[in-house]
Amino acid sequence: MGTLILNPNPVFDRTIGLVELIPGAVMRTLDVELTAGGKGINVARALRTLNTPASLVIPVGTDDRQRYCDLLTAEGATFTAVPVPGPVRTASIYLEQRVERVTVVNDAGHPMDQAAWATVLDAVAELLQPDDLLLCMGSFPPEFPAEGLVALIETVHRAQARILIDTVPNLLGAALAHHPDLVTPNLDEALAALDARDAHLIDAHDRTDDEVREQAEQAAVALCARGARRAFVTAGATGVCFADGEQVLWFDSFPVTPVSTVGAGDSFVAGIASALHTQALQDQAKHGAAWDNCDWATATLTGIATAATSCEQVRAGGIDPQRVRTILAELLARPVTITSAGARS
């Protein structure tokens, strides 16, 4: 099983260190780091550290193409940069010393027309092989039509490959009826996708852990009922729910002292992809059957371990592989809560 990562809306991550972010004030930075960013880039970064081969497909605006590609090359990424009109957007990530707070402001990006998207789909179709897993990660350009994501799902399935989708709620919701193989929203994104609305503010709630778990389980079941073949719903420091239409698995998170939670969800996806790749290698003869019978509990726990160590790093997608192994060993010793679909123990 090969792994291909599509990052539809790449970004320059501008990570800014400062003493404290004070609205309305004039401040001086302590330090600034510029990296190639986007959820797919974060996943690829984590997979490289886990020694799991993966290749990126990225529509890169021609205005900033050379600069963006240079940043990817410098960190050792394997990628296909599909030229599209316009610039690459910027995300401003503010790291405050005094209050140990992280604030992220994402630009929307430059619109992409149908011709440019068709070029991206052609690149994906050329690279995919049967039984591959395509990870579609992150937002799409502004005003991107849901039909474009549907065309991507159809392109992947025509290649006899599989697709994991982690994108904005309105597109995720529209894609469910076309049976994506995996979806991995966080709880707020899942609820927004099911309600057919946008989520402009993510992870800003005061629900109790019990309330979060119940909502995550209900959301995972509902995503499968709407058409997803399998659904992970991540709930931050509370845990993760997995559902596949037959069973619901709940996993508590692993407690860490976070430096930054930016990119933790991307590292979770990287852990899942790495575990699936390892399982496929361990039994090459099964190929497609291995996917249908794979150990989803271990894949989920690998995702949780990878996300946990990601929170201990500043750079999104940055992980410590030895720390992943240590956390995973502890997680594997825990019992897994299993319930029938639609019910809760």
C-alpha cells in the first residue's frame, strides 16, 4: 500500500514568537520562522520521521512556486508541485511566552478554477496505484465547489485506491454520500458537517469530558450513516472515537504537557497512515483484504501516540519517533471500550 497526500490549499506558515499578543498594541517579535505549511505537509513531515514513505501532490500558485518548492526541498519532502494561477496563502501562528498561548490566523487562499483543478486530478490519477491510500488534507481554495471533491473521490475509486478526507465541514458533509473510505474530523468539524454549516471557530467549547465523548460517539455513528465507510472523530485532550457502521471504539487521549497543539490532528492522521502501511507490509499477500480486516484499534492508538508527541513540539508535524513508540506501548496496555453502533456503554 502506497501513501499519497493531496494538500489542496498550501500555505506559508509564519511562526511568530512574542512576549504577549495584545490586541490594538504595537509589538516586536522575538523570532520568526517561515516554513511550508498545510495539513498535508504536516502529515508528510510526521510520516518522514516515522520512516513511512509518502509523496505529496500540491497545487502551488505560480507567484510563489519557487519559494514554496525550495522550502519543501530543504526539509526533504517528496512532492509533485502542480502549477496553478495566483499566490500561496499565509498563516500567522503567534506563540506567546508570558501566557503560553498559541493563536493561529489562516488566510483563505486564492480561488482555483475548474481547469486548474482538472490538472490536479490528472496528477493524482497518474500517481495512484490500486490499494494505495490518498490522504486529502486541509481546506480548499475559496468558493471551491463540492463537486470538485466528489470528482476526487471518484478519481481515487476508479484507480481502485482508497481515500481519507480531512477537510472543512461544508465540503466534508457534501462528500459523505459518495462513500469516502475514511473521514477524520475533530468534534466541532463533525458536528458542523452533519448540520451542513461552516465552522469558523474550532475547538472553543466548555463541554465536560462525558459530554464530549457522547457527542463524539454520536457524530462518528452519524457520519457512517451518511455514507462514510469509517469515521474517526477526534476530541482533543478527551480522546478519539472510531466507528465503521458495525462497532464504535472509544479511546482516551494520552496526557502530555503541550508546547503547541497546532498540527496535532495532522499528526494523528500520520500515525494512522503509518500503522496501516506497516500492517500492509506485514502481510503483503492480503492486499485489499488486509484493509478490510486491518487492526483499527492499533491504528487509532498509533494516531493518538503520534498526536501526543506532536503537542510536545513547536513545529506542526514535528514528532519524536522514540516518544511515539513509548507512548504507544503504554496505550496498547489499556483496555478499549467497544459498543454496538448507535449505542454507548
